[in-house]
Amino acid sequence: MSFLINPYIHSLGGVSYDMPPIETNLQLYFNPDVYVYSDYGSTLANHGDNIVQQNDLSGNGNNITQSTGGLQPLYDTSTLGGGNASIHRSATKILNLDSTVSLTNSESFTVYAVYKRVSGTAWNSAIGGATNESAVNLRSGYSQIYDTTGYSRFVTDQAYTTNLEVRAWVIDRTAVTFSAYLNNSFVASTGLSRFAGMDFTSLYGQGTDTGLDIHFGIVLLYDSAHDSSDVSTIKTWLNSKYSIY
């Protein structure tokens, strides 16, 4: 008798979780369903708890933490549906990476984020750095990225809704383009002339991001440019979990 084993199921400390179907070049993977703590890695968070730590599932061990109570997002299990948890971020809530993820001006990268907006129209960084630097921003009507110098590029995008959505942003240094995808559709792309490197230091916002109340599900960072086929593969996997579209 033989048994089929799902290659995308991993287990750590007796807890099982899905890995994305593409693991090559995966730098960061945060899934609110597992390893989210109300302290530094000992007590799992319950609904409504402040989050002190969330563990990186990529295998790189680059966890995110927040020691300041007023900046800690909340753990939520009632908003995204299907039993899926979320990181509830409002005002200046933020979790900081243990180690900066630095990408040079020749390194491509791809970011995926599942989220559901509650209210507000200000920007919010799925992944970010210092103020107005190294950010991948959700904006009302466009997606925007900043490099380490504060130089930005944007693509016209759908205005904010309160729907559960998934976005992908692809920064391709070879093609010199910044491309955005929403749900199962390509949105647009723009050129990347003069665009510098990135120093990512935080998730779910930057310290000065205000005015947006939002729930985040899975967030992924790859240090490579995903083509349309790769984006479809990851989005299909995310859609199977969240039933987005």
C-alpha cells in the first residue's frame, strides 16, 4: 500500500502548514494561521490579542516582532472567512523584521499580499522600510513602490474596495519594469528607470502609515521576478485557501 504525500505541507514543532507551490528564491513567508504570538515566541495569540511576534515560514528564520504595545497589530480570526486568521493593522501598527532584507538595484523581486480593507484610503505598505523608502504600497487607485532614496514609481490600479483581495507586484530588473496584478488579472506595468535598491525592514506598514484599517493574510517575498505563469500558480494556491475570486 502506498500513501500520497502533499509536498506543500510542512511541519514544525508539531504544527502543519502549507508551503507555496514555488519555494525557489522565497525570502519571506508569513501566514497568520500559524506561529503568531502574544509574547516572544512562547504563547500563541488568540483572537483580539496584541501581536508581539510572528514567525517567518520561509526557512530563513527572519521573524517579525514589535516590543511597543501601542504599535502592536491585533490577531483576528473572524474577518477573512474560512477559518483563516489575519493580522489586523490600523493607525501606525507595524511589525519589524529581525534582519533587513537588502536587494541591490540589479536584483528583481516579487511580493504577494492577501488583504481586506475595513476603512480609510491612505497608503499602507504590505512590506516596507524607512519613511517613504523601500516600500510596496497599496494606494487608492494605484500601486506604488519607493526605493532606498525615496524615488517612487506607480501603476494605475483599482480603487480600494472592502473585498478580500490578493495582489502581486513584480519588479523585474532585466525588463526594467514594475508590474501589478489584482486577483486573477494583470493590471498594468511601468518602466523602472533610475530605480535604486531596496532595504525592507517591516511588514504590514511603515511607522508613519496612517488612516487605513486593514487585515492582512499571507504575505510572500521572492528575490526573483515572477512571470505571468508563476504569478498564476501562486495566486491559484492563495485562492484555493481564501476563495477570493
